[in-house]
Amino acid sequence: MRTKANISSMEGQQRSKINTLTWDATKLPLRDGVVDLFISDLPFGKRCGSKKGNPHLYTNVVREMARTAVPGTGRAVLLTHDTRSFCK
């Protein structure tokens, strides 16, 4: 939701080049090895999910990113306040 609001506030041609999709990050509808870059602000148990469930969620998300990332060059930028869960 916030992403779409941010895009709407942009000016010029850049706005028309951006598409957003909402998918389950643990089951991406993509072939293996096709994503160049992931950018995500991961849930940390306040608005979405729970701190108790985050270690399992993060494991599944990272596994799916690894599957769909371009081998050798795929990258991810991941933000989270729940670093303990991410490190588990």
C-alpha cells in the first residue's frame, strides 16, 4: 500500500515505468534464476506476522529468493527491525 502511494506522489516519466505486484514471498510465481534484485522491508511482528513466527517466515523467504535469484549476480536488500529472528 505504501509503495503505491509513494509511486503516485512521483512526478514525470519515472512513475510510468514502475509496476507493483503483491505475491506470497514464500511461494513466488517465478522460474528459477530470473530475479536480478530483491528489495524488501520484512515484517517484524508488529503489523504483520509475529515475532514468534518470523524465524520460520524469514527462512522460507530467503530460500525462495535464493531459488529465483540469478545465479552469481542476484542480490537482495532486506530491512528488518527483528534482526534476532533474521539471524536465527
